Amino acid sequence: MAGRIQVASRRIRTMVLLAAITGVTACGGFNARNPGPLDGYSAQEIFQRGEFELNRNRADDAAYYFGEIERLYPYSQYAKRALIMQAAAYHQDRDYPNARAAAQRFIDFFPADEDAAYASYLLALSYYDQIDEIGRDQGLTFQALQSLRTVIEVYPDSEYARSAILKFDLAFDHLAAKEMEVGRYYLKRNHFAAATNRFRVVVEDFQTTSHTPEALHRLVEAYLSLGLTDEAQTAGAILGHNYQSTVWYQESYALLTGEGLEMRATGDNWLASIYRQMVRGEWL
């Protein structure tokens, strides 16, 4: 999921391109990773060098130069700009822990600045861009969701809010996918009670994700195996009302009718409550 910084950094990229045009000559005497000579350069010159390095895809060197501005000229007008640029450079270099640290420092020091929304978005991306496979530790997904929610709620009118909403939905879907993966694992090994617990989480907590139809079908399978026909029929009823065009409805229909059962809500169980909420609109 790398590369999503492009959505957020139009203003930053413009600054980089301008620096590449105007600051190359002034930067010609710099040696990367050699802090000694930097004492003789102004904050503006070091900043231009950082932008120049970022423009030629040497983000690690760029982050170094931006960091030197904070060290050498902590009270200059460039120190604040260098901090947000350092966070962007670290993120471009996929150094997510340092990207988070720089972005958080910016938010802590300059919470009212116009770039605080961008810093908050970078902080969220530093978690989100590591969610590259379902099997990875889902702690990152939870942290991404929390950080993305901050962008959405604190900066709703920023240019990053819409992108944060889309990524929030995708991260939410990842959590549901993890539950489905574990549930299928149990189902294949005939651990039906454990499987139903996972699929129940998807139906109750992740109803808006793309995994709900399959979760309902897997519940039909598991409950039929457990001999709990009321629950199986009710899961089928929800499928039939909301997801009749899916293959999961067709497979559940075949399973239930093959056992002489119907796709109808019956009994007093947790799925009957879901049926009343989702189908009949009864929330009490």
C-alpha cells in the first residue's frame, strides 16, 4: 500500500519542484550525510538542499537535511516547515516509525498550523501503509483506524478528509477479512462453535463490509452442522432479504432446501434480533 503520500502532498510537491529549479546552484557544495559543513549554510540553503534531495527520490538524505534545520536553526521560520517536510520524507522512504515521530512532533508543537491536518494524515498513513496483508498483526489496523478517524473528525473540511474516509473503510474491511480468515480455518477443521463466533463478529460488528454475505452463508453451514436449524434458517432469511443476488444466497438456499428447511426467521436467538433490526427496522 505504499505511495499513498501522493494524494496528500500536492502543496509539498510544488515546493519541491520550485526548489529544484531555483536552489540547485546554491546546493551544489553540499555533501550528503556530512553535518560539519552545514554550520556554514543558512536555514534556507539547507532547506533547499532537502527539497532537492526529495525531488530526486533520495528521501533518506532529504529527511537528514530537514532534521539538521531543526537542530541548527530551531527558532527560524524554516524549522516548522522542515519538520513537516521531514515527516513527508521519512514516509516516502517508508521509514514509518520516524515518519510518525516527526508528524506527531509537528502536531504537538503547531496544532493550529494549516499543515496540522497534513501531519495528522501522515501519521495515519504511517500505520495504514503497513496493512499489506490480511495475516499481519491487526494492531496496526486498529491504530490506522483511530488515526484516520482523527483526521475525519478534527479536520472534516481539509483536503485529506475524503481520502481518510476511503482508507478508513478499507481498513475496516481488513478487520472483517481477518475474522473471516480465522472463521474459515475453524470451519474446515469442524470446529463449528469457534467458527460461528468469528462469523458472528462480522455480522454484528462489520455489517457494512463486503464480507457480510459470506459470513451469513458460513453461519448457515456451521449451524446446520451443529443441528441448530432455527439459527441456520434465520441466517438464510437475512441473506435472502439483503443479498439475494449473491452466490452466497444461492449456496445457502441449496443447503437449507436440501434439508427440507426454509429461509425464514424463526426462534429466539441472536440472529433473530439481527433480522428484526436489519429487515424489519425494529431496534428495541
